[in-house]
Amino acid sequence: MRKFINLVIAFITATILLTPVVAMAASAAQQAVCNGAGLGTGCTAPAGSTNIPSAAAKSVQLFAVVIGFVAVVMVIISGFKYITSNGDPNAVASAKNTLIYAIVGIIVAALAQGIVKYVLNKIR
């Protein structure tokens, strides 16, 4: 379970840290194309291009979907552990802990999505 939590934390960190880098790289590449076409620094972004807030919103939505899917799988695993515990107190406790961690994961994903939406609405 610790490995899974560490993996989720690493994914969150990578998403948070790489979103601005990807957006800036796309912006730098776009500016290079504009300069190469002789349009200079006044080149406007084409319709449908992404900016940092929309990239952040999309990455958080993807994160929420992944966490939701993983949480559902963990709830199923918890139920399977509980059914197959045969009354063993350690196995029942393990199943309950798995269920609690899955529910906490859902809550954290929902709060993260809400916080990002709030911040993006304040920025725009």
C-alpha cells in the first residue's frame, strides 16, 4: 500500500511540476514558428491552442479520472479482502484500511479538482 501511495504522490508531483513546462515549451515552439514565418513577436496563437490555465484544468481532470478509477478498483479489492478474510481480525482490519484509503483518495481528488477550478476562476 505504501508503494501505491508513493506512486500516487509521484504522479501528482509530476503533473503539478510538468504542466507549466509543457505549456511553456508549446509557447516557445509556437514563437519559433512565428519568427521563422517572419511574423515576429506579434504572432497570435491559433484558435484552439492551449494556455497554462486550460492545460492545468485538463491535467487535473485527467488526474481526477485516474484517481476515481483507481479508487473504484481499490473499493472492489477491499470488498474481496473482506469477503475472503474468514473472520481473521488482521485481514478484516486490512480490508477496512483499504476501504478508508480509497475513500480518502476520492475526497482528495474531489478537493483538488475544486481548488484548481476555484483558483483558475480567480485567475481568469
